[in-house]
Amino acid sequence: MSSGIQGKVAVITGGTRGIGLAVAAELLDLGAMGVAITSRRPENLEEAIAQLKADGADPARVLSTVARADDDLHAARAIRETIERFGSCDILVNNAATNPAAGNLMEVSRDAVDKTWAVNQRAPLIWTQEAWAQWMGSHGGCVVNVASVGGVRPAPMLGIYNTSKAALIYMTGQLAMELAPRVRVNAVAPAVIKTRLSAMLWESDPQSAARMHPLQRLGEPGDVARAVAFLCSENASWITGVTLPVDGGVLGATSGMG
């Protein structure tokens, strides 16, 4: 079966480590013509390019762009530079996220609330608007949002983050309705993935964290990357408005629908 990615051009926000970097590597491996990765830190971009090159990727197929996910002008510039470099913007992966504060909703800093929602909730809309305005509205494409199982069910100490991801899941369906039939919009909902962002959930006791998942292991960035690549591909051409759990069975087991 064809990968359904050949010749496509993708933009991945927060693409320098964890899930974002894994998605970039997966799309390049499947034949993407170009992949643009963003980060607010130039040194992170340099490290990511070096890692992709070490893994065999052609640096000419990778564009690194310094951009804050929650900055409107940065989003517009990154999409524009991608189109100028590669000639299109067929895929947008809204991966950038933050979780600056853990705690109960009655206790978390309001500044942390604003920051979390700006990056996790508002930014994906801004990037999708720019992709639509500059390319996808006329040429079509697909968007994949990286949400979380926390956006589907409540969990202690992560209320602000989870609320932002719940909003992202809802927005995925709304955008899928509004942008069809030209653009497909889907999401993935990972459980605990071994990344820096989620370290507080697994690093102190990986074995206990793994046992919380029916498949008895923590997720790896590549697990999510393969799901994202499928949703981006022509093999998913009749799928839109879906949030796909990539969670080791967590949601299926707790709902009785596994």
C-alpha cells in the first residue's frame, strides 16, 4: 500500500523533540517532499536538524523556522516560508503544547491558565487559519491536532491542560465541519508518552505508569507519529472530524468499548 504521503509538504509546530520530531521523521521517511518544523528556540531547531540528518533525512527537505506557537505573525510567516520553499502546504500538524502549572482548578495561577490556553487552544486555530488562507482554502489539505486522553476524561492535577485539550478536540470537529470537503481535520489523543512534557507523569516510576495502560507499556513518540501519518495520508481520505486514541487501551478499557 502506498504511504499516501509522497510529494506532500507538512508544517509541524513544536517539531524539535518528542512527538513533533517523531512526526517529522515519519513523514520524511514516508516520502514527504518537505517538512517545516518550528520552535521558539533556535538551538532546539539546530539539534532537531542534526538528529534528522543522523537518521538519514535529506536536510534539503527540512525547513526550520523560529516561531512561537501562540504568535499570530510567527504563524503567518512560517506558513508563508514553507510555501515559498516547497511550493505548497498540504499538511498541518498542530503539535506544540505547554503545561506550565499542575494543580487543582481552584489553585492554579491565572497567568498559567492564560499561557496554557494560548498555546494549546488558541494557537492551533491561528495556524489552521493561516494554512487555510495561504494554501488549503484553494488547494485542499489536512490538519491533525495533537490532543490528549485528558481532553476526554478528567484527571487530578491537570485540569487546565486537560480543559485546553478538551477544547481542542471540540474544535477539531467544528473545523472538520466548516472546512469540508476541501480540508480534512482530525486529532490524536495520546495517553502517557515518554516525552519531556509528560515527564511528571512517568519519570519517577515508569513501571507503575506503564501498568496504568492495558497494553502494559508507556507510549513512545513513534506510536503517535505513525497514527498522525495515517491521518495525514490519502489512505485516510474518507476520515474527518475524528479524534483517534493512541493510548495503550486506556479509553477503551475504562469505557468498556475496547
